[in-house]
Amino acid sequence: MTDKQHTDLTTYVRTLADMLGLKDAVITVGNDQPESEKSMAEMNGVPGRNIWNVYIGEAVFWEQSVDVQRECIVHELLHCHTLPILYPVREDAYENRLLSYQEYRLLHDTMHRQMELATDGIAHAIACHFPLPEWGTESEKSDA
């Protein structure tokens, strides 16, 4: 990612984060790539803290329309609200040995899939109410 893309993306992420009630969150656009090469973006955080990193899959993200890019960023930012749902499964139940590793994986993975589906649906429903990124062409902006 170029320095300009990183700066523009960081500004855009902060704008949408503020609009999504995340004004107090520390959100960094990381330079690493998501784990999956096919992923447009990935979000992770520090359990118990409002500190987040978003990683952009450059090979996929920049090839998308600005509408898809916007929905992707909204989706990832919504994870600042939804990912903490999973923390008690690991920090409380598994680390305190209330669950075996197999039970932990089953519960965690099932909850994670359902959280992703919910986050997808919410992001799709609300993304159109947020501004498009500034790096889009004028024709892409007027088509929205």
C-alpha cells in the first residue's frame, strides 16, 4: 500500500469509526496482510481494551468498487462492538479450564460464524448511510 493510500485509508477508517460510536477507540490501519490471501480485510483487538488493528488485503480490497470498500470498512469496524462477545469463551471459560480444548473450539468457532453472519447483515444494511471513500472516482461517487 502506498503512503497516500495508507493515509487516506486511516482518515476514512477514523471518520467511519467516529460515526459508529467508536470515538474513544484506538484504531490503527496495520501494514501487515490478513491471514487469508482472499480476505479484503481483518480486524483484531486487545481483549479488555478499546485498541484495534485493521489489516487490509491489498490484492483484493483495492480491486473492489468504493461501495464494496465502504461496506468492508463498516463491517470491520462493527467488529469493535461484536468481537468482544467471544472473549469470555477464551479468557474466562477456556483459560480457567472450564472447557476442554475441543469444547472451546466448538463453542468459539460456532459463535464466531454466527457473529460474522450478523456483522455481514448489519454492515450491508447500514453501509449506504455512510460516506464513500474519497479515493473513488467521481463517476463511482455519483453512481451510489
